[in-house]
Amino acid sequence: MFNYLRKRFTSHIRERGRRRARLVSKDGRCNIEFGNVDQSRFVFLIDIWTTILDLRWRYKMTIFISAFLGSWFLFGLLWYVVAYIHKDLPEFNPSINHTPCVENINGLTSAFLFSLETQVTIGYGFRCVTEQCATAIFLLIFQSILGVIINSFMCGAILAKISRSKNRAKTITFSKNAVISKRGGKLCLLIRVANLRKSLLIGSHIYGKLLKTTITPEGETIILDQVNIEFVVDAGNENLFFISPLTIYHIIDDKSPFFHMAAETILQQDFELVVFLDGTVEATSATCQVRTSYIPEEVLWGYRFAPIVSKTKEGKYRVDFQNFSKTVAVETPHCAFCLYNEKEAKAKEKKGYDNPGFVLSEVSETSDTKM
């Protein structure tokens, strides 16, 4: 029992370490960091809009709240200073005929409340600016304009964050594993992809990149070298009618990087297959990209996907997502090279070949039997 648990724990740690090494996670996040960047971090402030959009929600909400509270408090201090300089506060004992710059400001709290009312245009009617001070009028105009800018920027950032096409990509899902089996008489690598919404992705296009470490003839080691992987669907890989789950496949021929792999050696390979799906969201006309990745342990040789689409008695088409990633073992050649050699051998069996060196010699038969 102890040995079994130790093996399971060791395999779990090994698998976990292997998964950490992948560049793209299953949900499409890129596992990469930048170090020793020469440019200053202030360059991100130049593209402040993208910087704000890329922030996580907790940081964005912190900035959102701080921007409003900070501006209200800052202008509250300015209104308090105006009232203090003009001697409108009660501690100066103003006369009955004294006209303040702002009515009913008695301290810092009331100045903060007037700042809040001014910037968010509440206007309770209890506190108001008089025509006595030009400074107060200028401050009122400046705060109103700045308040509109803050409202537009922060509310626009929240709306853009919610409506980003990146969130639409979360409703596109890929199968947990990729499979290798025969399809149409050819050895293919198959992946299943589904759209969880009834709204379509317009102009969808599917392609892949195989990431691996290669060594050039000059001896240079290239980490994360990218090799194009062409995926096709029976209806074509351009402008997919993506209303039901599709099975995309890559033909393993002599031009494919999987051609020299076999069922016994694929787990020993060091590669990562990244699959991309680009499309335009039908509702917003915004482009989005969905991506996932597969490592050798997630590529099952000799399997195919279980059926997922059926037709009900009412004439409707039903998609059973319980079988979305379910696989079924099928008879499959253990390598692409063997499959094509088998085809050539069967083709030669059906043909006759002349042997120029073959000479037919006639032999006369004699009987030595005597009666």
C-alpha cells in the first residue's frame, strides 16, 4: 500500500512539473515572463488605456474607487481653503451682511460633501456657489470638467472590461485530449472543439503551432521553435459553420512533424501543440482568439472521439456534452510510416511485375519404365 501511494505521489509530482513547463495552459493563458527589460515601466503609462484594461478586477476596482474618493477629497480640501481664505467659516464670526463664496460650508466635512455634490452633479440645493468669488467659480468649472473626464474614463474602462471579446472566448471549449487514428484512410491527429453559445463566430479559422526545441545545422539551439500545423475540417478550415461541435484533424503525412513519431515513442517526445481559433463575435463584431495546448501525455494514440450529436424524435439535433472528451479505442497503425508501407504493399499485390531475367525452358519428359 505504501509503495502504491509513493508511486502515485511521484507520478503526480512528475506530471505537475511537466504541466508547469508548458507555454500555454489549457485555458489559453501564456506562461511566460519578461526579465531585464531595458525600457522604463513608465512607458506603460503612455498606453494607459490598454494598461487599465489588462489589470485584474481587484486592481481595477481599487483604481476606480480611489479615483473618485481621491478627487472628491482633493477638491473638498480646495473648497475648504477657499472658504478659509475668504473667512467664511464660523470660527471667523462673519457678519450678518457677509456673503460667502459657498453657502453653508462650515468645515472640512461640509466642504467634502459639496465637492461630492458638485462632481457627481447631485445638487441638493442646500450648498451653492455665489457670485462673490471668481476663484470659487473657476474651481467649480474646473471640477465639473475634470469630473466628466474621470467618469468617462473609468466607466468606459469598466464597460470595455466587461464587453471584451476575451470573455466570449471562454464559451469556446476544446477537448481535453487529442487523439491519433485513421480517418479517410489516412493517419490523422484529431481535436474536438465546441461553441457553447448559440450565437455564431463569423469567419472562424483554425490553425496550430508545434513548439519544440531544435538544433540547427550550425549547432544553434532554438528553444520554442515554431512549426506550422495545418488543421482542416471536412467542410474546410475557412468560414466554419460553427453551430455544433466540430472535429478538426491534421493529416500525418511525410511533411508533418508527427510523421516520424510512433505509438511507443510519442511519450518520449518533448513538444507542445498549441491550437488557435480566430473568429469574429456575431453580437459585437469584435475579433477574438481562443487557444489551448496539448503535451505528449495528452495525445492518445489509437483512439477516436465518441459520437456526440444525435437526432431526437421531435426532429431536433441534440448535442450531448457528456461525451465531448470521451474517447474510444480503435485499431490504429503504430506509426504513419508503417501505414503507408502497408498501403504500398497491398497495391503491389494487385499488380503483376515482369521479370526480364526469367527464362522459360521446356523440359522433355522421358519414361524409363519398361513393360
